Amino acid sequence: MDRTEPSQETAARWMAGRGWAPFQFQQEVWAAIAGGRSGLLHATTGSGKTYAVWLGLLQRLLAQRQPGRGAEPLRLLWLTPMRALAADTTRALREPLADLAPTWTIGQRTGDTDSAERARQDRRLPTVLVTTPESLSLMLTRESAVEQLAGVDGVVVDEWHELLGSKRGVQVQLALARMRRLNPALVSWGLSATLGNLEEAMAVLCGVDAQPAPALVRGRIDKQLLIDTLIPPDPGKYTWAGHLGKGMQVPVVEEIEKASTTLVFTNVRSQAEIWYQLLLEARPEWAGQIALHHGSLDRGTREWVELGLKEGTLKAVVATSSLDLGVDFLPVERVLQIGSAKGVARILQRAGRSGHAPGRASRLTLVPTNTLEIVEAAAARVAALEGRVERREAPAKPLDVLVQHLVTIALGGGFDAGELYEEVRSAWSYRALTRAEFDWALVFCERGGESLSAYPEYHRIAQDEHGRWHVPDRGIARRHRLSVGTIVSDASMQVKWLSGGSLGTIEEGFIARLRKGDHFYFAGRLLEFVRVQEMAAYVRKATGKKGTVPTWQGSKMALTTELGDAVLEMMLTASRGEYPHPELRAARPMLETQARLSRIPTPGMVLLETYRSREGQHLYVHPFAGRHVHLGLASLLAWRLARERPNTFSLSVNDYGFELVSAEPFDLGPVLDRSVFAVGDLLHDVLASLNSTELAQRRFREIARVAGLVFSGYPGQPKSLRQLQASSGLFYEVFRKYDSGNLLLSQAEQEVLSQELELSRLRATLERIGARELVLAELRHPSPMSLPLMVERFREQLTTEQLSTRLDRILRDMERDAPRQG
């Protein structure tokens, strides 16, 4: 059927043969691609995005094929952000090929691809290749890269929202810029379901001054979205993080029993391990019918779980973001979200894992783990149904990614500096890159900058007699290929059975704290730690019922501005004595207690609370700006207050506010007259208020790995976390002392400000505080809003038993005094 005329009717007839009719947005995509336009398709999860772009590109490629050519070379790349999506995507793309292009081949290449398949692809690439950003960058390092990739006519970036705001997205931008240089007629499309800034997202994908003008297609189909809340039986008047915790075990189990297959999402892997055990504890007979899925589990385990979801043989799967994206699990009826989802986009994304087909409703049930999250659940539902989706911003000219890319292109046939500079500037994130910055990166690749020129291993590129840059050393080439990518995590150890076989990986820091005989939960099992040997932790099945849960490093997700604003709007409704939502009615005792002891925060004001205890003077501020902003804001206020009068503060933050505690009284005047909230010289004050050197050094560890300064080791010979940290720390100190103009140092500082402290949001929060009414409440006892912050601080100081005893006393005192305050 290769002779099928390549018109827009081709796809429509193929769909009609299966009893399908194309949606209007699919036809719009086909028309745009037929006109040689790149673009972005934004449509609801499960609405048919894949076939919209795939059939459009297939028609275009068929129109360009040469009769009698036989098997086609590589023509199309389909990029997926997760290896788990590759197999599913490959199956979906293969289906039309049998009818429309039976001589075409399709394959996949990810970190999970076995050596035999890699060898076959090295001999001859398939016509269509499903791959990841990292694998595409590796293809660019081949000496034959120009020859192999110049014939690619189309690139699709799936789940673009997942990549857009990260260095992986920048890696994709640079790869696309290279592919457009090799083939100026390249058509590139992005797929997304959850983006707020669509025009900018399309511009980032399609590059600077893209011609012809790219097309933004919005897929509007009627798809029912149901978001509800699993309300705790007795939320109580007071709350703190996780205080409902295990109390939701039975309600969750009852919800799972109502559906054939349920996905239970948590935000972190340790929470997933805990909830898997809670489900088994409640229903031991579910063993074998429920499963666990997260990124640290062995590939075989993950594939078994994914297959069970597809076939509907699993009752429930407890998962993290490892199953967030577009894998097609049709049997999934329900999605439960344990705790706050932190953002509207994540709610919509996870809801779309159920009813993953046109015409089927998607349903997500929010499971609050504290009473404030009940209020947040109502706000999240309203915000999601109103489409208040967060923006995703692309990083601005990260030089570590550029340094890596320069070596990559030098390996892949070499480059002329002037030509590559213009090519790089066509990528959105580097549109403001100066020639001086580019030349600095070039010199850094050539000889390691000012301070590493004496070390040959950092002379990674060199000019030939024609002025083109190449990698002159095979050892450097091998090291670079093993280090390609921007995914940086702490060093991990394989967890292996003594009897053979792998369970997955755990961060080295957790393993280092274990002693022989210690028990811990991992991969849904209770394990006994035996020994470490050759960077692997050996275990056996443990007897007993108790063990610790591994913790994985990484900052906690923060509440987004959109969701924080929605929570304040919900608070405003309650402050008026209105409780129209079931969640508000459930949280009413807590909200009324807050109103009685203090005030309910609302959008037009910023609530300040003060309290005196045996610890000293407490100040609580509730901007609802997310924990990252609150950390910077708390540090800033403490520094500015101590500058007026020397003092020492303890800090505590959560997503709704922050606490300052001082043993010595401090003057509230600068708080009430707003002088400590002035924007002023914000950058200087924030850096002065924090241990910015330590924060920047920690961030530099990641930059050093991406830029190729730190090598994590050869296969089977990985370096330990301590070695990697020592190496990056040494580079940091050397650059500070002997190469102070090193742009990677300033990049580390900027990333701390923009990513860890969210400086732009911090500035916006200060401006908001300046424009809103400050309401001060003097507390006799901690309020429902202030108590969670107190508990956050206690957790760092007290054991679980001590914390429980102290909380019991505080709550008894509150209840005893409540009638006199009423």
C-alpha cells in the first residue's frame, strides 16, 4: 500500500477503516504539517494527540518518498521524556505502518535498549526511531551523525511540558537547532496536555524566527473531568503535615475496592513505599494484585507493573511521577492523589491517567493528609476545572549544557565556531547568548579555562588545520559519551539479592547509614541489609514486621502561585461564613477555630500572627507563596531584623507561610511599617541572608557533572558519592581562588536564586505584601495556621515520641482555654 496517494485523505481513510472519525483539531494538524509548518498541539490527555501528529507526518513523508526506493533510511524521530513511554509509543506508531507504509521499519533506543538491538541499529537505523533526549544527543556524537541525521524530515517531542522547564528541554532545543541546520525543511511538533503559556512554549520548541510560522493547535473535545475529595471522618480543629496520615488507610482501601483498577499517586518514592505497605497491611489477600512503581525499581519490575496495568490484571498500583506521563492504561478507572498535588497541571496530568481514551471520563480523587489540604482540595478542583494551569519557563542560557553540547558536536563531525554560534543562538534559551560567552565556553572546552590548562584531560577539543574543532583524544571521547545528558542525581547503589538478581537502586547516602542486620522496606519488600560489595548493597528477605523506609534526596515540591491563590479565594469564602463545598464543611471546625483565635487569611490581606512561649517570641507570616519562596523570605526577614538589632532566629517554613522564633524579643515595628518587606536591593540582601556559598557549591556539583568536569565512572566501576562531591568541591574552590571569572560559578549562583529560592516569585511576593493589608493577630495559643509551622520545627529537634507528647500537651492547653476565648 506504499502507492497510496499521500494526501490528507490518507489518514482519514485509515481511521475510517477502524470506525473512527477524525476530530477537527486532528485535521488542523494534518493541514499544518502538509504545509511544512512546525507547531505545538495542546489537547486533553487521551484525546488522540499521537495520531494527530503521527498521521500528519506520515502523510508528508509518504509524499516525499521516492518510488522503488525500498526500505527507507531514518526519516522521523519521536522523543519521549521517559523510557517507560517508549514501548507504548512504539506500539501506537507501528499500527498505521502495516497499512500505509509496510516497508518502513520502527525501533526504539533508550537506556533500556539491549546490546543486540543497539548493534542492529548501528548497522542500519530504522525509518522511525522512538528515543529520549539523551539518546539523541548520543547520536549527535557519532562521526556519521551528519550523514545519518541529515535525512530526518520530522521530529516529535512528546510531553513537551515535562521537558520545557528543565535542562533536558534545553538539550532538546540544541539538538533541534542542529537538526534544522542539517535539514532546513525539518518539521518539528510538540505534544502537551498541561501548559499555561502555550505561545511561548511553542516558540521555545520551534526556535527563534521559525519559518514558516509555526502553528498552535488547541484540541477542544468534550471530555468529562471529575475531581472529588476523600474526606476524612474526623478532620479535627488543628492540623499539621501528615497528621491524618495513616487514618486515611481504610477510606483509601474502600475506594480501591469500588474500581477494577486504580492508580494511587504519591509525590515521593518513600511515600509510595509506605502506602504500598499500608494497603497490604489492610488487605493481605491483595498480595500479587497490587504493585509498586517508581524510578528506583529494577527495569523488569517496572515493565511487569506496566503490563499488568495494560492488561487489567492489577487491582491497584502505588506510583510516583514515574507513571505521570502518556502511557496508555485503558483499564484504569480511578486515580487517587495522596496529599497535595502542589499544582493544577499535575492534577490534570494525573487525572488523565484514568479514562485514557476519547469519550471516557477522567476521575481523580484527592486524599488530604492534613486539614489544610482539605481546603486546598476544594481550591484545586475549582482551579483545575477553570483551567488555571501553571506556566513553564525555559532556563536562560545554561552554560554547562552548552559546554557539553560543544564537545558533542565536536565529536559528531566537528564544527566551525562562527557557524555553531549562530546555530546555538537559534535555540530559544540561547537567543541572548553573547559571542563573548560562547567564546568563553569554547576556551573552557579547549583547555579547561584559566585554572585547568595544565591538565590534558580537560583539553577536550582542538582546532585542525582548516580551523574546525574536533575531539582529538579517544579516551576523552569515550568519557564524554558515557556522560552525555543533564539528568543528575546522587550516586546510587544497586540493591541485589544474595542469591542473585537486582531489585533496583537506592542512593548511596541511605545505604551508608545502615549496619549489618538492619531492616528496611524497598520495592515493596522488607529486606535485611547484609553487606556492601563493589558498589552494590546485598540483601536477603527479612523476618519481622518493622523496618525503615529509604529516603531519596531532592527538594520537596512547592505549592504553585496559581494553587496558592485559589486556596486564599477558598479561605475568603469561609471567612464570610459560607461553606458551599463539602471540603469546606469538613474543614469548618478548623476554620472556625482559626477565626476565633486569629483571622482567616484572604486574598486582600497578609496575616501576621505573634505568640510568646517559653522558647521566646514567635512571628508567623502567611503569604501562601510556596515553601521555596518562604525559605528565602524567612531568611531575608531574619537578616534584616537582626541588622537593626543583633539577634538569632530559628526558621520554619511550609507551603502556606513561615515562622521566625527568637529567644530575645525583637521589635515588630519594621514588620508593621513594611520596611523589612521592601524589595530594595533584593539580590544583595538575599545573598547576604543565606549561606550563599554553601548553596552555590551544592548547585555547582550538578553543573560540574553536566559540564563534564566530574566523571561518574566507567560501566561496572562507578565512583562513590563521596568521590564525586569531593571532586566537584575541589573544582569549586580552585575556580573561586584562581579563576574568579569562571562563568560556571556565576551560573551556580543564578540557579540557586532562580530555582531553589525562586527569586522572581520572591520579588512578586514582596510586592504583593506591600500592596495588601497587613493584619496582626496576637495569639494566646498557636492557631491552626501557626501550629503546623511549629511542628515542622519540632520535627528537626525531637523524636517521634517526644513530638507526640509535646503536641498532646499543646492541644490540651488549647482546648482547656478555648471556652474562655470564645
